[in-house]
Amino acid sequence: MRDTRRTRVMLSILLTIALALITIDYRGGEDSPLRGLRGAGEAVFGPIEQLSASVVRPVGNVFDAITDAPGERRRADRLERENQRLREQLRARRMDADRAAQLDRLLGSAGLGGYKVVPAQVISAGQGLEDTVTIDAGSRSGVRPDMTVMTADGLVGRVTRVGPATATVLLATDAASTVGSRLEDSKEIGVVQGAGRRGLGNRGATPLRFQLLNANAPMRPGQRLVTLGSQGERPYVPGVPIGTVERVEQAHGSLTRTAYVRPFVRFTTLDVVGVVVAPPKSDPRDAVLPPKPKPSPTPALAPGPAPTLTPSATRRPRSSKSPKATSSRSPRRDRTPNARD
């Protein structure tokens, strides 16, 4: 169709009529005179509109999904990063709370023994033949070789190598480790030796062995051990708990006995430790040992019903001997004088 003046005039007239009809219908509301015309238009064009919408809507949704996909992906990535950050914060808070509790217990045990400690954290475990761990405290913190390392529960080992910010600790479980020790009750002294990695994490195995210097001294399961202390307090200070005797064995033809010791420290879960940088002024003896567990009470027997006596039980038992025969003679009668006498 050519764009002529007549065409433009007709288009203007139609637009004017359409605006007038819309205005009249809007102002009339429910009483609009064009209500019937509007209903007829809806009846005619409504199905066409629904059909076109059912055809066009899926296509529009596809185009919307395509155009919104990059934004949705960025939004999902942002939410995933936010969730990961929140999980890390929660995990860090839990770890901080756990380490704070371990540090509090460590300082409490050090206070009981009179030890001055430098707290540290285990950052790695040795991969060689030795049982060692690396801690995040070194010479800048006052750590020196041949210092005792402990936790709140007991002995960990001794420092062997020191760097400016880290140090290597030889665990008491190492096969080359020997610790002078003393029994809690009898005060008998001996040597605790490590059993190596074979005693770590194996069910039923004990990573420490103990031998008394006095072969005739009494030793029994349940006795506990503490460090005896070294000359000059290095490498071990006195009074640090070591473990509990689990069983005692004596080899055939040997005069010595070997006790297998379950340590107080769990060497496979080491985290917060303390390096003893200053020994106690006096031997704490057994002050750092945990309280002895109380024996479990023996359950009392429930009172049963009182026994009832049957008639046969109350009957007097018969004697094995027959009773003596009693006299059958009747009592003597009084004789009266005969009237004829």
C-alpha cells in the first residue's frame, strides 16, 4: 500500500475513533454502552489470543532461558561460593573452639606440674622411618633441642631439631625412644621404650613397653607411670604422665618382666601441644596424673518373696526309735467292805 495523503487521513480517523471508544468504555464502567461490543470482541478474538499464546509462550520461554542462562549461572556460582565460605567459617569456628579447649586443659596441666610451656600446633607428621611430628614453634619462641613436649593428657616426646619457626618432635612411641619412668604406687623406677609404628593404630597393640630396674619389684596391671626426669631436666622433666600398665609378661628363662603400657596421649590425633621451656622448681611427683577412675558399684540383689512354710514343714519329725510301751493296767480301784462281812 502506497503512503498517500488519503491513507494517512483514514488512519488518523480510525485512531481517533478507537481512542473515543476506549474513553467511552472506560468511563462507562459496568454500565458502558459498548459492553456488548466488548463482549463480542472477546468472544471472537479470545480463542485466537489463547491459541497464539499457547504457541508463542514456549518459544518465548526458550528464548528467555537462553538469554538468562549466563545470569543464572553466575548467580548459582555466587551462591555456591557463599555457601562454601560459610561452611569454612563454621568449620574454623568449631576448630578454634576445640583448640581453645585443648589449650585451656594444657595450661591447667602445666600449672599443676609447675611447667612453663610454649603452646604449639602440630602441622605435619614425619614420613620417614622415625615417629616424628612438626610443630609451628621454633627458636623464635624459645624452643630448644632436648625439651619435653606434652599435651594436657601426658607425654608426647622430645624436641630433636629446631628451626626459626618450626621444630621436629620425636614421639615417645619411636623405637629409639627411651624414657626414665616411675610407678605411681611403689615408686619403683624403670625405662619406657617405644614399640614403633606397629603399635600405633593397631587394635590390641600397645605402643609402649616398660621394664623395672628391680626385677623382683611388684608390678601389676592398672598401675600408672610418670616421667622420672633427666639430669639437668633434659630431655625430660619429672612428673609428666605417661600411661597405664595393661599387662605384664615374663619370658621363659628371663629374670626381667615386660609391662605393656597404654599411653594417656592419643598419638594419632595430636593437635595442640606444649613445649616445656622451663622445668618445675620441685618434682611434682604424681600431682599431674588424672584422678583414678572409681570402680563401678556392684548391683544389689533385689529382695525376693519371703518363704512360706507348708504344713509338712511345720510337722514335728518322728523319732527313729519307737516310743516305749506304756502300761495298760487300769488304775487301782478302792475296795469297799462287803456287807456280809
